Amino acid sequence: GFEDWVGGRYSLWGPIGLGLMIAIGAEAFRAFLSGGEAMDRHFRAAEPLENIPVMLALTGIWHNQGLGYATRAVLPYEQRLARLPAYLQQLEMESNGKRVSMDGETLDVHSGPIVWGEPGTNGQHAFYQLIHQGTRIVPCEFMVGAEGFEEALDHQHQLLVANCLAQSEALMKGRTLDQARDLVKDRFDGDELDRQARHRCFPGNRPSTTLVYPKLTPFVLGQIIALYEHRVFVEGAMLGINSYDQWGVELGKELANALAPIVAGKESADGKDGSTAQLVDYIRRYAE
């Protein structure tokens, strides 16, 4: 077993990781642990300006608390990391989504950001439009491996890398109105030229970070997960909050326990607020 103060989102390295070890084998699991240990040692020993978790945390604090960017997209160009954004959602939002500091005072700044994402090529055809041209700025974290897995698919992997780097370049440089005019000047003129060109402008100067690793292996995955765990710790420490509790999930559990017999029709909804009582009544009428 493990101590009850170890949150589930931090338990992968201990006994809870047994299922993972069975799935991938002891050798791969040991490599995964070694990757985590390597990042632990880096975090402990590296100077702040060379310390990857510290630099990511400082960047996150600057974006969220300094510039007011409330959200961050995690965009791995690696299908094997398809569920990493969801994993980091829990890790970061459950850890640093707090409103009270460790001394019980209400925070006077925003706490952790909204974390979300998808594998990069999926996102390009879903929400990148908003990231590039929307009115809200969304800091992005791209991830890509220098090497793919199949030698016969090297060309496809190179295209994947090119797409990843192109997105960060586009966010940084954008496209000016003059450049957009040049693109469409052969098809439009006058006011219509300006109108069409404005649709093709990109403001640029939108923040992104690109994490490049040699190849996704169990060792590298261990490094990535430990990197984000340490980042969470640093941001939590800077905000003065406890990153290792999750009282925000408790109220819903308590209310669910009280509502279960009401939904089942064993108890009355009397005493519940009007909204909840009406929802229960509607559900019970159609469930019967």
C-alpha cells in the first residue's frame, strides 16, 4: 500500500503503478521510473535559468497571473501521447485550482490556468483557428519527437515535425496586412481586396513553448510526467497554495450521496433548492 496523503494524480510511481508495470513489462517500467528520477535530479540540481520545471512554471505564472491568459493548450505531435493533455488536466487543475492560500487567506491573484489540448494534427482541424486568429490569447505547449518509430515512415514523421514547427512559427510571426494583400491581389482589388486581406491576417506575437525529445520511450515519458509534476509544485509554491489537496471535489461527493436515494425515489426532494428539486422530478417522471 501507500500513505493516504499521496494523491492519486501523484501515485503512478508507487504501488498504483503495478498495473502499468504488468501492461508494459518490468524492464520498460524500470526505464519509466529512471526517467522520472533523472528529471527529479535535474530539478534538484540545475540552476533556475537552466531548470526546465522552474522555467516552465515561471512562464506559466507570467502568462496566467502577469498577462491574464486564463488557459493553456497542450499539443503533443505524437499520437502515443493522445491522452497526455487529459492527464495533465487533472494533475494541474486539481492541484493548483485553489482560491485559498495555505494560511487560509483568499488569493488576490488567479490560481492555476485551465489546461486542455489534443494531439496536434487533430487540433489543427478543430480549434487552431481560435488560437491563431481568435480574440483570446491561448499560450500553447507543443511536444514532438525528433525521431519516429517506423523507419519506413520517416517521411511522414518529418511532415509531422514540420507541421509542429510551422504552428509555433505562425503563432510567433503571424501575417501582416500587406502580406495578406499580396496573397490575394491577383483576385481582388479596391475595398474587396482589403476586406479579403483582413480575413487572412494573423496578429502573431502569440506565446508558445516547444518541447523536443529524441524519441518517445518509457524513459522519456517518465521525464515528461515528472517535469509537469515539478512544474505544478513550483507554481503552487509561488502562489502560496497547497498543491496536494483537492477539497473542491468533496462537496459534489457529499451532495451526490444525499441525492442518490432521492433520485431512486426512496426519499423526498423536500428541502432541496427549487432547481435541483425540479430536475429530480423531471428525471423521476421519465425514468419510471
